[in-house]
Amino acid sequence: MIRPEDILVRSPSGVCCKLGGFHIDPTRPVERAVITHAHSDHARAGHGAVLATQETLDLMRLRYGEAFAGSTQAMAYGESISLAGAKITLHPAGHILGSAQVAVEVDGLRVVASGDYKNAADPTCAPFELVRCDLFITEATFALPVFRHGDAHAEIEKLLHSLALFPERAHLVGAYSLGKAQRVIALLRQAGYDAPIYLHGAMEKITDYYISRGIALGELRLARGATKANLAGTITLCPPAALTDLWTRRFPDPVAAFASGWMRVRARARQQGVALPLVISDHADWDGLTATVGATGAGEIWVTHGQEDALVHWCATRGLKARPLDIVGYGDEEEIGDTEVNQSEDGAAPSRADTHDQDGNGS
């Protein structure tokens, strides 16, 4: 009788399917990789062959260049292929554009590696799809009861209220360049904000790609093309590190905001000099994680990257077999560096603000 560990195992490069000869989100170059999404701690360059959604492959090309892998294969959601008897199907993860859960089936047993996911509404990507399975591999970025993200629309209203209170000041919103920035813009549009929104140059290519995939973001302008007077009373999206960069001097009396699930921790917001913390996360919170784990029907849970112990303990109290994977290499983009190369605001080599916050899983 086949067991989950006969399908997927932990290896030095991450989760591996020995039967199919592939890794899922490997942390080092491998011969064959299935990639859940294009954040740099999950999608690395240098693999022999990469299988992912079309959006993930396109975003990897934007970040790493055409030669980021030996070969590529795009799969649509719900499409299945077989590798040496292992059937692979991709399902929406709701994390960012193109993000996917990887379902692997062998002899009627199904395991699901969810990558990063959220079950909250997001106008910029396909919604999370619950997949019933025997083994579920879940992230644990915000796997503590203190992390309850609340309503993203209410956080956007906080930003708009501050803008109305201080019409002479520029509002700078630190947001991860892939996924979070585009979601914040889309949420602003849903809230009825129709003025031009400004962008740091590091966000231009990825945001243009979102628009090319049919994501409506309204009128956008580059901040480098505006005068200080023109930026009064406006909203600008920038990488989080830019909030403390010399780049901010071009703005009139800027208000620093930061869109992240970590903004639930007020001490962290104060430490980073954030005047307006916005609790907007592209990860499931504690309630979302526990609800999803329970709804999959899986009897076995593997927990990776984050607050692993707390979620493992929660599973044990519900009679679920659970264990941490302890895979090194996944992280939060606001904490680790970047391999992406973007043009700076002046068209020169990337500055710290352009590169420091480009990696990771989009908090």
C-alpha cells in the first residue's frame, strides 16, 4: 500500500518526488523543477527544466532573463500531466498572479504542496481552490493566533482617510514589487480612488506585465517624472526599503505607509519608522491556515517556512499527524536580499531601494 512519503520526500534541495523525478520549489538548481509561484525564494534560476503556470514562467523571465532554465513547460490550472506514473495537476493558490498548488497523485493517493497561499479575495489573481487530499503541505508564515489580518478594504480606507486629512503631503506605500503592489493598486481602484497612482521605477516591468494579463490598474505614472509640487496629495508605491532611502527626498513631507501582514506587530512598524501600518497580507492568517488544513480532509500535514511548531501543535490537538519540514531557503521578502535586477529611478544600476526587498513570499 502506497504512503504519502512514497510520493514526496524531503531532500537537501527541498521537497522531491522521486518517482516523477522532480522537485517542488527547490532551493538549489535541480534537473527538473515544478514551481508554485514567481517569488524568488520559491522560483530560482538555473534549473534544467521548469514546469509552472504561464504567468509564473513569464515573471521568471522578467526577473532572470530568457535563459533562466534549460527548458520550460506551461500548465494551465486544472490541466494534468504524468511523469513516470505521477500525475501532476496545478490548482490556484490565491497568493499572486499565476500562483499554484501542486497536486501529485499516485495509485489513488493525492498529496498537495500548496506553496504560499491565501483564501482572501484578491482582484489580481485567481482565488484559492480547496483541493481534498491525503497529505497537505502548508506554509506557516503567519501561523500564530495573534495574526488575524482582517479586511484589506478597511486598511485601504485608512490610507484614503490619511490622504484626505493631509492633502499637502505625499503618501508612500511600501509594498513588495511582485503581487502586493499590484493588489494595493487594485484595492484602491475598488475603493473608488481614480487619481493617478505613482510608482517607483523598480515596479514598472512587473506592473506592466500585470496590465498585459488583463488586470485593470487605472492610470499609473513613474514618480521620477513628477515634480515635488505635483506629488503633493498623491499615493506612490515603492519597495519597502525605499521608505528609508534618499529617494524619499523628492516627496513633500511624505507619510510612510507599509502594506504587510507583519504590520499587525506594532513594535515592528515603529522599528521600521512606519507612520501608517496597513495590515494587508498575501498569506493566509492563523484562521485561514487552520480552516484550510481542516477542510482539505488530509490526515497528514507537513508544515514549512514560518511558525511551524505552533501549527504542528494545533494539528496534533485535532488528531492529525503533523511534522515540520525545516527547509532552509524560504523566507519573507522584507527580510532577505534579492537577485532581481531592476533599473533604478535614474536609469542607472539598481540602488538598495530597488533590490533589497525583492525576494521572498510576498507578506
